[in-house]
Amino acid sequence: MRHFSEVYALMRRRNKKQYALLSGCCFFSVLLITAYVCMMRAPTILNVLPEGGDSRKQVMMIFTLAVIGCAVFTTYASGLFFRQKSRETGVFLALGATRAQVRGELYRELGVISLGSCAAGAALGGPLAWVLWQVFRLCVVDTEEMRLVFDPNAYVLSLAFSAFVIAMMFFLGSRSVKRTNIIDIVQESHKSEPIRDVPRWYGPVGIGLLALGGFLGYMSSVFFISILHWYPPEGLTAVFYVPALIGLYMILLHTVVNGWNGKKKLYKDLIATSQMRFQGRQTVRNMLVMTLLIAGAYFGSFYTPMLGTGSMIEYDTRPVDYVYNFRADQDIPLEEEVRALAEEYGVTITDFAAVPMLRLAVDGEAHIEEEGPMGTTWRAEYKEVMSTELFLSSSGYEALTGEHVDLAGGEIRGVVDTEGSKLGFAPDKSLVTNYLTGEQLPVTSLEPLRYDSLFGRYVMNDADFAALGAGLTEEWRETQVCFNVENCEETYDFAKALFNEIVDHSTIEVAQFDGWDPVVRDQYLAEEGAYFLDRENCAEYGFTVIDYAQRDSSAFRMNWQYMPAFRILDRMDFVKTMAVFLILFVFVAVVCFAAVFVIAYTRCMTIALTNRKVYDDLRHLGASNAYLRRSVRGQVKRVFLVPALAGTGLIYAFYVMIMYFNGSPAGITPSEAAGLLANLAVVAAVSALIYGVYRLTLAQVCRALEIRETDKKHGQRG
């Protein structure tokens, strides 16, 4: 060989495993991020996830964790590559090669590796997302709404991440060649990254900081908005999670250096513990990334059982099988037509009640936003006419529920659910107004009634109902219908037919997004000239345009203001209605868990390659196969077990806290408790999967270190 390039190429062939590891890590990271971005930015998803909604925020939060995790992972893999390559670089420099020669060859290698792996990952990310989506459609549910369409602009984020990977690799490569001391370069691959002694109080203090950071991070936005009346800048509340990150890091440091068993197993696991300490910084960084990714993956995994369990319980506990309401100017089927349709489908209606309702204006406190030197603040301003609510007469409420309610003149009672939740509903009002005539009635709000099927309604006595209803046109009057049937579980076809009849008889005037309010509309038109929930403005402001032709879509069934509540229809079509949400969060969880498994496997194989000489020396010193296997198992187990326990415990506790503070009043409802129990089943299933990957990885590491599955001398498993 006459040229430096030929020698360099020979060394590259001899160390092809290092190149393959670096290429694989970069490829996998870009692949996952591209698949995630393609899914996250797909119109199929964005049409269902409302702008600024909780679901979209959750997806973005998990995406941020995935980006951070993959970025740290590729940085770690690159650093490991250059450490292993440092001896080769130092030898070339010692033999007279110039830094320019070494840098030129290294840059050519990095160009091929980075561009090739990133391009392959970006090119295959979209197809991977499409294939996974089709598998979900085949195995879970398949509807027209589930047809996945990609947005080419999504690749901008993928290219940005690829640019980071490429720039990071060239930066680390350039830095490795710039070292001035050749001896340091040669010895770089043999240097360990030990952690200094860590006090044992790191463990309990870390747990305390973790809990404190989680609480402060979640409650900070509530404090800023509710107490200080200030909308903090985007991302400011994330600062309050920093104590949790510090606490998690302290917990991992304590685990790697000291463990949680005191000193009783110090000498039994001396080799494994010492090796973990010598590579402590690398190990802790990997564990931290894995913990965050596991937390994000579980956050996505918990969405489906939480939503499904809560919904099924809600369907089962409804006091009425069929409930719907409609505006008085609509020609919607009533008792005679409904009974005729039921007879056609062989359904027996056991009771039927239809009573009038009034849409009346109510008072309340509006949030008036103002721009100032600190940004956006708000102040409460009382309005005698703020919005509208639907009111029943006491006799009408009794006809629907069978419950007698005594109300004096000027008394009202709101209706909450059986669990007493007031989330999104304020039952306490002091003034009710006929918006058309201007007649007002000061009222006293009594203790709310509890009836799931009439959540959000108000009840007043018959005299007040008649007086305030005088002068209201049909657009301000509605009808509430409730009825039960025999063998409800066998009436799906009837429920679907009645649903279609209701939609077919509804005019475009009532094709409104849930939350559309005539009083609020007038206020917006007077102040701003446009109302964001009007049909012509919905798309511009990120809200779904209600389309009767899309009546089976998630967007329609979740957002139409007059969507019926039929027990059997909602139960049977639950998966279809929520399909986009369910599959999206399952996809997110799969991506994050896949990243965890790859990072853990890579770290464990790195341990094997780094410690091969140590285990050879132990073998020559007489260490048994069982001892060597136990030592390897101790290291691999920590890589898997510690992040799994920390990530699972962290996110489950955080989820419990969210459920507790999310309701009004604060607390865990029975349906939320059932959902949390269902999430424990998810934890058990995922834990079994993690254990399976751990066993496979352990076998691969032992094979790489030539450690047998059993000790031939004693015939025992290691």
C-alpha cells in the first residue's frame, strides 16, 4: 500500500463494527423522528386534534422528549465512535501523518456515514409510519377517516434533525483531531468516565426533588393564570420541571454508585458495581434518556385505557338509553315517528318523554385580556349577559327523570353528573335574562342536581319558566327527548337509523360546532366583526366545520352541538369514533419504546465490547462461568431495570396527580380510578415486554463475551 488513503481504508475494514454501530444509531434516530413527524403533521391527524387542545399538547410534549432522547443518543454514539477511533488517529499522527490528512479522511468517512444514514432514515421514515398505520387499521379499525395523508412540509423538521446529527458528528470529529497531545489521543479509548463518590443522601433527596419538580411544573401554570392573572410565555412553565430532572439525575447517580441495598451486597457484586462506576457518566446519561423516553411512551400508552375505561363506565351508568335534543324550528322525529321506526326494527320502547327547554342568557365573569409590559394578563369583568344556557321547568325535569324538585320563585339548580363533577360547567348563577325581550330574573342557585344525561342543564320552577319563555322565538326554544328500550344491547341498527334520521332532518342552521353561542356571537360581532365559531370562520381558527356528509367521523361525532347520546351507538362505535386518537397515541408509544430498546441494547453491547479484556482476565484468574454471567447480568439488569422503574413510577405518579387536580372539585372519581387500574395492566404488559428484550440482550452480551449459558463443570445455569 503506497497511499495513506489505502491504509486508512484497511483500518476502516478492520473496525467495521464501530462504523456499523454509528451508522445504525444515526439511521435509527432519524428514522424514528421522521416517522413521528410525518404522523404528527399529517392532515389526517391535524383535522382531528384541535389547535391548542390538550391532545395536541400531549403529542408535542412526547415528541419533544423523543427529539431530546434521540439527540442525546446519537451524540453519545458519536462520542463513543471517536473514542474508539482515537487510538488509530494517534498512531497515524505519531507515524508522521499530518492533521490535514487525518481530517480529510475522517471528513470523507463522516460524510458518507452521516449523509447516507440520515438520508436512508428520512427516506424510510414516511413509509414506516404508513406501514404501522396500515397495520393499526387492519388490526384495530378501518374507516374512511383513517386514510393517512402526509404533508410534505413535515420533512422540514426531519431535515432539521438530520442537519443537527450531521453537524454534531463533524464537530466532534474535528475536535478529536485538534487535540495537541498525541499520547492523550492514543490513550483516549482507554479512559473511563468514573463518577466520584456520591453521598447516600442523594437517593432520598433526589426522590424529594423529583416529586417537588413534578408538582411545581404541573401547578405553575395554574398559579400564574388563576392567582396572578398572567399568561406566562410559552415554555416558561417548563423551567419548574428542572428540580424533577435534577432529582432524577441524583437518583440515577445514587443507583449506579451506591445502589439501594446498603453495603450488604457490596462485595458480592464488586465487579459489576465497579465497572458501572468506571463508566458511570456514560451509563447515567443513557439511563436518563431512557427514563424520559419510557415516561413519554407510558404517557401515550395510558391515553387509550384511560379514555376507554372512563367511556365504558359512563355508557353503562347512564340513566337513559336514548337522549337527544333539538331546536324547535327543526323537523326532528318525535314520539310517533320514533315508535314507528322502532317497530320497523323490532324494538320495544318502554317509556318516552319529550319536554320543552328555553335558551336563556345568564350572567358570569368574563376574562378580559390585556397586553402590558409583562405580556398578556387578564382581569375578571362581571357581565349581566355573558352567554346562554338551556333551562328546564321543574315539571319537565320530573317528566324526564321521575325525580320531583321543589323550587320557589327565583330559585334554580344546575345539573351535574352523578360523580359531582363540575368540569367545564358553572352551576352558580345570579341573573337569568330573556335575550329577546330583555326581561330579567334575579335567581338564587341551590345545590346542584345529579343526573348524567342532563349534564349542563338548569332547572327552574314552572312559573318562572313560563314568564321568561314569553316572547322567545323557535330559534331560542328546544326540546329534550329521553326514552328507554327493552334489550338495549340488541338495538344498534335502530340507534343508527334514528341517528341518521336526526341528521337528515337537521338544517344547515344547526350545523354548528359544540360551544357555538348566539349571545357570545353577538358580542364578538359587535367588538371584533367576526365570530370564530361561525361556520365560515371555523377552519380559519382551527375548528372543525360540521359536515353532515361526514356524520360517522370523529370530528363530527365529538363536536356537533346536537349530537345524540345513544348508549348502544356510542358503545359500539367508540373505537371507530376515537380511532384517530387511539391509534395516534399507540403509535407514539411504539416509537418511544422502540427508541428505548435500541438505546438499551446499544449500551449493553458497548459494555460487552469495552469490558471484554476485563472478563478475559477474570476467566484466566479462575472465575467460574456462573460468576462471570452473574457479573454481566448485574450490569445489563441495571441498564434496563433502573430506567424502567424510574420512568414507570415517575409517569404513573404524575398521571395520578393530573387526574386528582384535573377535576372540579379536585379528587379521583370512580371512573378515573378504574382507568388508573387499567393503566396498571398496561404497565404489567409493557414490563413483560421489557423483560423479554432484557433477556435477549443479556444473551447477546454473553455471546459476545463468550460466556456460556450454563457452567459445564457444575451443570448449573449462570
